[in-house]
Amino acid sequence: MLVTIEKPDDGHGHLWAVKRHITNRKRQTVSNTSDFGTFGRFVEKPLGEMSPEMREAYELTRKLRGFVPGPHKIWLANPALSKTIVPTGAYFQRESTLTKAEIEIATNIVNGRWRSPYASYEHEIIGEHDGHLDPRHVQALIAGLPTSFDDPRQQVVYELASALVAARLVPLGLYRRANELLGDAGIVDVAVLLGWFTMVCMTLGAFDVPANAEGLDQ
């Protein structure tokens, strides 16, 4: 559509014409429902339509996690990679040297850092209910606001995770305190957990998954 807009005389006797072309394609892009799937932009496959490889990855996820959590729905699109990812998530659910509260402290920090609506919404709830963290602390973690914890281990997890996601150096004193309280294994747990949830947030961001996404019930 062409639109001509007359501009008042600027004193030089010129009549200005502004021509604007609005394409149908641009308007369709804004409202085209094909841009969205069942989980953000991702279009999930029903069980009956999954390839054998995808179904195998799906069954492994169900076996190790009990269900198929948010980003795992998307990782099924790459079954071979999904099968390598799932055991790490299961490790943090069952075998981590960190407590659930400590896991949720680090998790909410990194989810907030990457501004992930879905992950932040989910783990704000999980942090409060499963991690038994004060809601005000969880809110501060997501928002990047200062907070503190009475438990020494929780405090050092908070400080270590905050330093790492802010792309700052971990000072020697902080490392020593973390090592004394968590040990080398605990420091590894924190570092890998931050990497794990960075991967979660990048996946959710790429597929524009909103906070209220649900996906297929399967």
C-alpha cells in the first residue's frame, strides 16, 4: 500500500511527499500463528509420530527424570544429544554433593542472569517449595539484588555462583572458603550446574519459550 503524506511548506516552496510501502508479508509475520508451536516456537511431536531414535530418547528421559521437563521437550529434536544431556540433569536431582537449597540458589542466579522467563518462573517456585528458601531471597537471586544466607554453605554457593555468572574473577579468599565448605567436588558441582542451566536458558531463549508454556501432556 502506498501512502502520500503532504508536509507543510518549509519556506522554500517545496512540497514534501513521504511514500511508505507496507507489505502484506510484514503484517503476516506479526500475527502468523505458524511462527509458534506447542512449546514456544518448538513444535513437539506426539508419541505416535516420533522416530524410533526420538522415542528412545524420550523413554530415557522419562526413566531418569520421571517426566519430560521443559527444555528436554526441545532436546528430543536431537535424540543423540538428548541422551548425553539427560544423565547430567538426573545427577543433580539425585547424586549432587549440593543440597536442594544450594542447587536452587545457583540455579536462580543463572536463570536470572540469562533473563529466561520460563526457567525463572519454574525455579522461583521450586526454590521456595522444594529448596525451602525464603521467597525474598529467591526474588533477589533472580533480580540480581544483594542478599545473604545464614547457612555458611549456602552463602558461599551464593558468592561463588554470583562471581562466576557475572564474568568476574573468583578471588583466592572466596575459593579457599568454598573449598573448605564444599570441597573440590562441590566447587565442580556449582560450576557445572551453572553451565547446565546456561544450556537450559539458551535453548529456551532460542525457541522463545514464555513463562506460561506447558507443551504437550505426554
